[in-house]
Amino acid sequence: MLQRLITTSCLLAAVLGCAANVDSQHEAWLVDVTADVGLDFTYRTGATGELHMPEIMGGGVAFIDYDGDGDPDVYATNGNASPAKPARGGEIGDRLFRNDDGRFTDVTSETGLGDTGYGMGVAVADFDGDGDADLYVSNFGEDRLYRNDGGRFVDFTADSGIVAPGWSASAVWCDYDLDGALDLYVTRYVDYSAEKRCRDPASRPAYCGPLEFPPVSDLLFRNLGSGRFEDVSTSSGIASVRAAGLGVVCEDLDDDGWPDFYVANDAYANQLWLNRRDGTFVDRAVLLGAAFNIHGEPEAGMGVVAADFDNDLRSDLFVTHLAAETNTYYRNVGAGKGFADATGEVGLAVSSMALTGFGTVAFDVDFDGDLDLAVVNGRVKRTDPRPDSWVDEPWSWFAEPNLFYVNESGALFRGGAAATAPFTDPVEISRGLTLGDYDGDGDQDLLAANIESPLRVYRNDAPKEGRWVVLRLSDPGANREAIGARVTVLAGDLRQRRTMTRGSSYLSSRDASLHIGIGAAASADVTVTWPDGKRETFNAVPADGETTLIRGTGTPSS
């Protein structure tokens, strides 16, 4: 297990006098350490030149501590030799890399993994409550559920009762019915036909868009508590809408104590499935202002993150989109009042217009007490090859640089800083993006998946404006990591709220920990609202280290 260390760069700006201004720092905040850590992986599409749509949509990545040693390992989905039709088999497969003190070793074969479906996304959670992190893998074709039995995985799909044919995209685990067991939401894309051929406005062969195929409905599986799942897509109401689903988050978006689902759809109105508390959901995205952009238009939703960007203790939404559309920031304007498109107001509109966004994550890169924003990009529509592309033709037609925004004064974003150039300069076709502290130094690092170029690890070296706490939650019930719990942190004048989740971004899954900047304070008071609504306060949680908050050991609060 990696030793949790105190970051040394500008730990206390007020004490040491080293302000962490992003424009004044000459050293990189995000450093590409892929070659140094031994993580050798490239998402292979199996492309044959026929431009089958699945080639341009994958793949996902996850941080998963599969062996329980305290440091996050890496799982990456892969394509296959047959992107035309769903199939299994072949030489291409997903990969698992073990983290050994900050260096990675491929352990796919010895752990029973290596799924050979046409890989899309991955969702991590301990679905059976045995203390081991399990894997759900979404595919173009049949999905797979892998149960972790002490560091070795078994294909548990048939025994679980989960049947997910067709084309799945992102998936998220959460306890939507608050019975203590983690349920599973799976977005599905389109009913793809390999015989369909498309062309761009210049009459060149092109990847088809989602409107060329019939939309499909998403899937919801209820965990029955015995390793078995029940398909409740129809009875819950989820199957009542057909769209091209890509990104999904599970979050209590109306502050009624029950988790909801928000789905980013490609070219269709987004869905905000409000939990009716009786096992059913109703889509209120249009009514609550989260279905369309400010002009009342649907956009090409890809990745999504739910987070409190402005520290008002309400979860906002951020969705990535196609070029010629802005990425969209939906500000939460209050319980029951819904959302407002504030993209231009917060500085996120113009910079994203020329790019096609996919994976996105929110994290406090410099521990100044608010959430910053990273976005990875890559087109799906053909353009002229970029001379600065990091991939060769034909993939250079789709390559784009990434985006990174520093949050100033609570949801006012500024990008374009030289210090983040190692992350924003690569011109590749990026898809999945996730967070995890791979080197155990207390801050979160980035892991980005690319099409036909290497997966990349970006180490967080940003100078820190304050101290920090790393929080993990422990619940003795089936939901051991307390997925869905809300955490409020009070330190000095800073008051922040975070949700324990593994699911966000695009096709990806993050580590189950919260990394929160607390300014100059030596400790923080933390209140946990557990998924069932009961609340505990843990006083004087020490700064600059990792603390596990165990349910039942805090002070009950109203």
C-alpha cells in the first residue's frame, strides 16, 4: 500500500507565501507520466476502412483497487477485430493493470479477465457486498458482469440475470430504492446496422450519426440482494423513452433524499429521471430546464458530471457536446426549481465550440476549495488532417486537443493556461476520462483513453493553495463504500458538499474517494448523510491525509 504523503508544493499559501496562480507557474500542473509508470495500452478499433460507427465511440477506463491493497489499479476496455457486428472472441481484449507502488503490471490473464466483446464502458462497484470491487463491462454486443472473488474474477453474467444485448454505453451503480444493495443503470445507444453507409457534405465516406438509426431505451436492473438482478426497465418507467444514451450520473438532483438519474443523449433531449420513491421514475428534464440548451435545442450529449461547482451545496450538471455546439453547464437554481443554462455566464461556451467533447471530470486540482474541470476531445465527423496530430491518417481526421479549466471564485472558469499544456496540447481522439490518486500523494491524477493511440496517465503536480482531506466511507451493510452518500465539509470559511460516487464522465469509473481542499485549516468537520438519509458528524478530521469514516462511529445529527 502506498504511503499517503503530504504534498510539498505550496502546501499553505498563506504561510509559505507562494500563491498558486495558474499563469505564474512555469512548471507543469499535469505531467504525462505514461511511459514512466509502465502503463502500455492502446484501444484498438479493428477498423477496416468501412467506417463502422462503433470504431469512433470507444473506449472507457476505470480506477479499481481489485486486490484491496489500498492503491488504485487500472482497467481499460478494448475494441475488437469485428466492429461491424456484435461478436466475442479474437485476439483483442480488455486489460487490467496492477498498481505496484506507482508502476503498473499487466495482470489480465492471471485475474481471469480479458473480455473480448467490442468494448465500450466500465462501471466499478462492490455489488455483492463482500468487500471486493467488481466490474460491469458494457459492449457493442452482450455486456458482462465480472464478480471479484479475492482478486480473481469470474464471469457472473448468466448467474446474475442481467441481459443487456445491443449497444450499451455508460453504466452507473447506485442504490436507487434505498434497500442497501447497489442497482445498475445502463445507457444504450442505437440499433446499429452495419449495412448503412453515410457520407459527409463533401460526399466523402463518413461515420454515420445517431439519427441514422432507431433509438433504443436504457436498462435498469434492481439488485435483489442475493447476487441476482431483476430487469425493471419497463416497470420503473425507464423504458418509456427511446433515445441515443451515452453518459449517465446517479445523483439526488431535487434534494428529496432519493437518488435520481440524469442521462446525456446524443442528438435527443436529455433525461432527468426523478425518483418517485416507489420504484418508478418520471422524466422531468424539460420541466426542470435540463433537457435542452439555452436556445431550447437538443444537443449531442456525450459525457456528463454532476457536482457542486459554485459551493452552494447543490449539484450542478455539466455535459460535453459535438463541435459547433457548446459544452453545457446547467446551474442548479434550487430544490424544486430545476436548472438554468449558465454556460456563457461561467466562461465555458466559446472555448468548446470548435471541439467535440467526450470524457469530463470535476476535481480540485490545486486544493483551493472549488472544483476545476477537465474535458477530453476528439471528433466523430471527418475534417482535414491536422498537421499537429499525434495520430496518423486516417485517425488524424478526428484528432483534437483537450480542455482544462481552473475554477475561480466558484463557477467562473478560465482555461488556456500554460501550466496545463501537457494535458491540453496532445492532439488525439480521446474518449474515456477518470480520476484516481495512483501515486498516493493525496491529490487526484487523470487517466485518459484514446482511440488508436496510448492511454495516458497525467500526474497532478499542481502547486497547492491549501491543505486537504481525503475521505473514504465505510458502511457495514451491502453498500460498503456508501455509494450515494452526501458529504459536507466545514473548514474555516469553506463549506463544501460532495457525493460519493464512482460513475460520471463517459464510459468510465472513478476511485471511491473524496479529495477536498480545506484552505489553511488543520482539520475539518465532516457530516455524512448516508444513503438511507441518516446523518453523522465526524469532528476534527485531520488535514493532509486519508481518513476512513466508519458508519456508527460519528455523532448522530439531525
